[in-house]
Amino acid sequence: MRPPTVYRPFMGGQYEVAAGLFRLGTQPIPWREDGAPEAHTFAFDDTYPAFLASKAASHRRALHEYAGEANLSTTLREAALSFLATTMAAESDGVITWDGVSLHNAQLGWTAHLDLRRGSVEGLTRTRAPLSGVIADIEPIHALDFLGLNVQEDLAVIARGPAGDWLAATHVLNPQHWDPRDKLGRDFVAVHAPVAGSGPMNATAPRLVDAVITRGPFVRFAWGLAMTDRLDHHPAGPPDDDRHSQTRFDPERAFLRVERQTLTGFPHADGALFTIRPYTSALTMAVMTPEQAAALARALRSMTPAQVAYKGLTALLPDLLLWLEARALS
Ligand code: HEM
């Protein structure tokens, strides 16, 4: 497996709370070094064992805090599950195989017989494999749970009906300081209400949701700074140094956390699958050149005080900017 891609969405030098949707497979990502479009939903790289270990820990600690369903229709569930199984197998470089009934993972050493209409795991067998120990004690409770435990991405399903949209399922085992239970069953505007400066984006919610369901697939990126590289920052999980009142900025212990998110619509089922894949890289790796340091400093300076607070950066920002601006001149 290859090392993870280092994404630098801050290279535009501007922080924006906006849709920022790029059409998967065709639309170039302007700040990518090669300017190329991206086509994949799932990325498998050499952080796979760490992601699986983190997902297994969330599952073991309290699966219900991360995963749930709210009025998910059989048709939408089947569409999302079928897309998930087919696409993860196609993009896994042979690690995962899927024959329409059984999904086998050669790294994890498990094979599940899935009923996509019922959303169930009908049978699970395990063999010894490089990572079988990571999930040895994990019992997947349904097909979405099983499928989510084979990939690095977190998963959510949005549904739409005559009265609007709602978040119909979550399998988000590595959330970044939000609680999936607060969001399940809520509409786009309610989900995004805590995001500082989300008013203009939220005002276009019906059009955004319609685009996601009928005109994708899309990819988008969110980014922030974190003071640990722990993947799971569920608010009810054990605290760590990230967003801790005592934590001070230290360039050797800081990380850029980018979330690569994809949206794939199922128009016949009036819904869409949302994937979230965190990428954490040491800040010293994320800003290696003076241009990168200058762009990140500019992007951070473009945040409003409310956005700085929302991103958990209020106590860190002065020292962070000093460090970045010195690096920009070096
Ligand atoms: C068209 C689709 C979407 C767009 C354009 C969008 C946009 C955004 C933006 C701009 C942010 C702020 C990012 C930042 O911290 O800088 C955000 C945050 C967030 N989004 Fe979305 N989003 C979309 C779909 C979804 C979906 C389907 C979910 C369901 C899980 C979701 C869950 C969240 C959550 C939980 C946050 C953080 C909110 C919090 O801190 O409580 N988003 N989104």
C-alpha cells in the first residue's frame, strides 16, 4: 500500500464556508500540485491498519454513539449498500472482492454474506490474515456496519422527502469533535447550524441537496489544525490534548487535518451517500515550502474570530501565525 496523499486545500490562501463541490472524475482540483481531477470514492493506503484500529476502538467503546439510522427507506438503504460494496471492491487493488452476495477482505480475513435489501449480515466467517487481530472481537451488527469496517472512510446517508431532507444514517467512527447522535434525523441546515459563517451556505440548502442527489458525484474538502493525530474525536470519547484548554501551540506536535468528502446521489431513491476520509499530516510536512507556509498563514488570517473559535484555534493562533510567518520568510 502507498503513503497517504498530502492534500493542501489552504493553498488558495482563503478559508471559506462554502459548497466547494468538484465533479468527481472530471473537474480539476485547482490547488492540487498536478491540477488533476480525482475519480475515486475510497482510498486505501498504508494508514489502513491505523484507521481500522481506530474504528474498532470506537465500535468497542460505544457503537451507538457513532452509528444509527433515522427513517432510512429500504430502497435508499439498498442503493447505498450496493454502491458501497461494488465501489470498495473496485477501488481496493484486490484487497476486497464482492460477488453480489459475499464480500471478502484479504487483509482483515473476514467474509460476510450480505442481504442488501434487508440491510443485514446473514453470515460471517473469519480466517487468519495480516489484520485479522484488529477486528477479532468485533461483531458487525448490520450490512452498513460491516461495510464501514472495511474502509478508511466514514459513511453517512442523506434522504429527501416531500417535507425536506434529513440525515438518515451515520457510520462515522472517526468524527472531528461532533456527535453523530446530534445530527441523525436532522436536515442540512440544522446539521450545519454550529458552523460559524454557515448562513449563506445554509440559505442554498435545498439547491445543494438537490445537486448532490441528482447531479454528482462530487468531492469536497474541509480542513483544520489539530494538536494530536488521533482520528476519533467524538465529544463523548476520552479527551486528549486536541482542543484542551491547557494545550499550547507546538510546531512539532501539530497536525493538519483535511477531510476528503465525496457525495454520490441515488436519484431513484431520493438520497445520497456521503463519505468522510480524514487525512492527518504533521504540520512540518504539510507546510514544507515558504509558499505553503505563507498560504496557510493567509488562510488562517482570513477566518473571522467566530470561525477561529469554531475551529478550536483561539488559544493557538498567535503562536501558530508567528511560526508560519517565520517559515514563510525562510
Ligand atoms: C452538499 C453537501 C455538504 C456541504 C456543501 C457541506 C459543507 C460543510 C462546511 C462548509 C462545513 C464547515 C467546515 C469547516 O469546519 O470549515 C461543514 C461542516 C460539517 N458538515 Fe457538512 N456539508 C455537506 C454535507 C454534509 C453531510 C451530508 C453531513 C452529514 C453527516 C455533514 C456534516 C457536517 C458536520 C457534522 C460538520 C461540522 C458541524 C459541527 O461542527 O457540528 N455535512 N459542512
